[in-house]
Amino acid sequence: MRMASKKDTKLISANSDAAGVVEVHEMTMEKDIMRMRAVDGLQLAAGKPLELKAGGYHLMMMDLKKQLKVGFEVQISLVFQNANGERETVYVHAPVALNKPK
């Protein structure tokens, strides 16, 4: 998923009816070990796209309410907050796909 904003903003949370918990995660390499951890949010600088993808920042869906099937879509709500504290929710329909190793 690629995100961009015309103004500086921050992705502060995500949720989905398909999962009990959706967290913003980061993957990093530390001494040849891949580490994954939740982050408080992601800053989006005005006019600079940010990509969520395997091996970097991504959304981790946990406590799935049912099996996700390839070819279907999952609705995810992304909540952004600007410098003034105003919040905006953006709804994304994400296709379910297999993540094939490269």
C-alpha cells in the first residue's frame, strides 16, 4: 500500500472488522536477525509517499475473525491525525493475496 498526503500527517491507528487487532508494524534487521515490532504511528511528510510492504512498515492483522481467502477484499480503516490534532479516517479495500517470497 502506498500512502501520500498533501499536508504533514501521522497514521495513528488502523482497524478492521476482519481482525480483533490491527497494528502498525516495522521490520528491521539487527545482527542478521529480522525483528518485528509495533510502532506508535507513521509520519507522512507532505508530498512524500510512504509505502507499506513486507520487510518494512506494514499492517499486522491479529485475532482474525475468519479465514481470509485469496481474491476477496478486507476493509481497513486508517486513522490519521494532523498537527492541529484533527483526525481523519480513510477506508481502504485491500485485496487478499499470497505474499510470495522473492
